[in-house]
Amino acid sequence: MASDITKIKQLREETGAGMMDVKKALDESGSDVEGARRILRERGQAAAEKKSSREAGEGLIESYVHFNGRIGVLVEVNCETDFVARTPEFKEFARNVALHVASMNPVTVGVDDIPQDVLDEERQIAEKQAAELGKPENVTRQIVEGRMKKRTSEMALLTQAYVKEPDKTVEDLLKETIQKVGENVVIRRFVRYEL
């Protein structure tokens, strides 16, 4: 019984889920913490997707200056209400996004936002590299598509591996925040300055 309480407390702190949700996930997973974490994550992502169509007109602009004073970031993160914009969870999320942008230097917020001329240039580079391998055309095409997918995921903020936890993406962090705050959250835009 004491170990179940410890597991519930641990999962609540990690996921921000309610006590009954955590208890139910533990029951479904047979008291396996990893399994319960996976169940809660899947449910949280489903809930986040339902909320993504809601209007996010409030929020804040977070700034971050790297310790050496040579890199600075401004990021706009929106939510549905000013109440949520003032919560510690929301502010921490905005701060972590700004820190991530400073560290990883993404080009755009989402993959769909990458300018066509940048995509064309990346495709030419990938095609040239693949052609030098001397493989059959169908294999070369697959290599180019694989490299393009990898490169675009590296360029877009949401698909980058999160700098503090590389096993998840910034989009995963966004969905976790949506689950915690109970509102739609959107990373609207960012700008990064570097000397």
C-alpha cells in the first residue's frame, strides 16, 4: 500500500495528472510505473489534440539571454486565458522554450513554416550527396527523402529533440504543458539574436 502511494505521488509530480487518473493508469498497468507513465502520456496527448482547435489569444513574451551575453531570445507563447499565462507551469514552459531556441537555433516553429527556397536548397544538397554514393535510382530517392525528413525535423522547433530531455521533442513538451494547464498552448513565434 505504501509503495502504491509513493508511485501515485511520483507519477502526479512527473505528469501533472490528477490522482484518480494516476490511480486508474497504475491499475491498468498492473502497478508498473513505466506502463502507467506511458498510459498517462497517451491520454495527455489525446487531450492536447482536442484542445488544439481552441483560440489562444492570451500569453506572454519570454526573454532569455545566454550566460555569456552573446545570444538572446524572445519567444511569444500563447494560451486561452491570462490566468493560465500567470501560472508557474506556463511561465516555466515559456522559459524552457526560450532556452531551447538559444541552444538549438531552430529556423521556424513548425516544419510547414520552413521557406520553400530553404527546402529546395537542402534537397539539392541531399540529392548531390546521394548521387555520389552510386546507388540505384530508387535507393537514391529513398536516401534523399530520409535525409530531407531528418533535416527538416532538425530545422523546426517543434520537431527538435528537447535540449533538456533529448528523448522527447519540443512538441511533446508542449503537449505535456497543455495537459498540465488544461488549455490550448501555442508557440506563436520567436527571434534569436547572436553576436
